[in-house]
Amino acid sequence: MRPARRRRRASPAVIAAAFLAPALVSLLVLRIAPAAVALWESFFRESLLRGGSVFVGFENYADLFGNADFNNALLVTLVFSAVINPLQIAVSFLLAVLYTRRAAGSKIWRSLVVLPIAVPPAVSAVVWSVVYRPDGLGNSFLALLGLPSQPFLSSPQQSLASIMVLLSWIGVGYWMLFLIAGINDVPGELYEAASLDGASAWRKLRSVTFPLVRRPLAFVLVADTVSNFLVFAPVQILTKGGPSGSTNLLMYDIYTRAYTLGDLGKAQAEVIILVLLTLVVVAVQFRLLRSSDSE
């Protein structure tokens, strides 16, 4: 009788690679490869004289930074992100704290806040277009309060803020769910100990809840930042970048440059600039969060 052959066990690295392979292939095909193509095409420009693409190096980038529309879109995007990100994070955190407390009707109100997540952004934009009409629900509500009608989407001073309200209505409930999960993981014994020490509700929030929810809060901050840099549908449906370029975010400017003007080389260069801008902002956020963790 020959001794039975021992089966070779696969190493943990091989098993891990097998499980990660689909995700890695998807990342390569759907993320890395398109980014590489965009970077490569950003160095070319269509030439009518030569009947094809011509290598121009960094001329597309130089032309963009010399273009008033692009500079305006870059400024609008930075202002938009600087306002909406802290606003959504703060409201989401406060609602998460409020709805994790045991109170009558808290689950119903939580469901109402989360409900907009089920509605696609394009549909939400159409709904809010009715709210923002001169004779819509927004001005009707203001009339009940005795306030004058507002132009909302037709005003350069109010259009960007109107887009922020719409996006916050969509996003606050979504980010609130992550923070509720983080708050629910905080041990109840810590709150009991704080109560025995005579800590107020504000003291518990500042000294117990906030430090222990810092990790999910960091995730929400980064994910919300990336999401708001990629806003497109509400702008396309409601304002088309207007009035006077006041809502011309970078994503919509890329769409206009590529599919309206047909300048694919500069559009790809703008995509690369948007990616680099997002990476820089996220890196700064990670650096600030890491330094606060080390204190």
C-alpha cells in the first residue's frame, strides 16, 4: 500500500489574492485604466490640418488656467465644497446624536430623514425644480410667513445655495446612517460614568461621543468631500451652470467642454485637475485627522 499523498494547502497569500482578484480587476478596468487613458489623452489635441490628434504636452493645462470660464468653475467648486461639506457633516452628526436617543417618534423622524436616499438624484432635482419655481412651494411657504418671493435658481446670489439645500436634503440622511452606527458602538458604561460625575449633555457629547465617533466621522468627511466634487445631475437639470456661471461646477464644466464644445483634450486635462484637487483635499483632511488623533 502506497502512503496517501498529503494535499498541499494553499498559502494564506494565495487565498487572499483569489478573494481579492475580482475587486482588483474591477478597480483596474473601471478606475485605473480610464484614469491612465484620461491622463494620456490630456496631452493631445485634435488638429483639423493634420486630421488627427497632435501631441501638445502641457498646453491643454496652460490654456485651461488661462481660461476665464475654467477659473470661475474652479473657484465655484472650491467655494461650494468649503461650504457644503462642513454643513452636511455638522447636520448629519447632530441628527445622528438626536435620533440615537430613546424618545417618542424618533424612529419615524429618522425614517423621514433617510427617505430621500431612495430617490435618484435626477428625480430629486426634478422635484426641487417645482419647489424653486416662482409660483412653487418654496415661495408659497414664504408667503405664508409674510416674506417676499425669492428668485432661487434665477439669481446668481442664490442659485448655488439652492443647489446646496437640494444636495443636503439628499445626502444628510445617508451620512447620518454611518454616524448612527458609530454612536451605537459607544459603550453605554461611559455615559453612565459621565452621568455619575455630573457631566452635562454637552459635556458628554464633547468628551465621550465625539472622540469615540472620530473614525466613522473621518470616513464620512472624506466620502462626502469626494461625492460633492462629483456633483453633476442637479446642475445639469436645474441651472446648466448658470446664471452667469454661478453654479458652473467642475464636473459640469467638463461635460460642457467635452460634449458641447467638443474639446476632448482640454476636457481630459480638466478631469486630471479635478482628480488631483480631490486627492489634495482628501490628503489634507487625513493629515488634520491624524494630527488630532495624536494629540
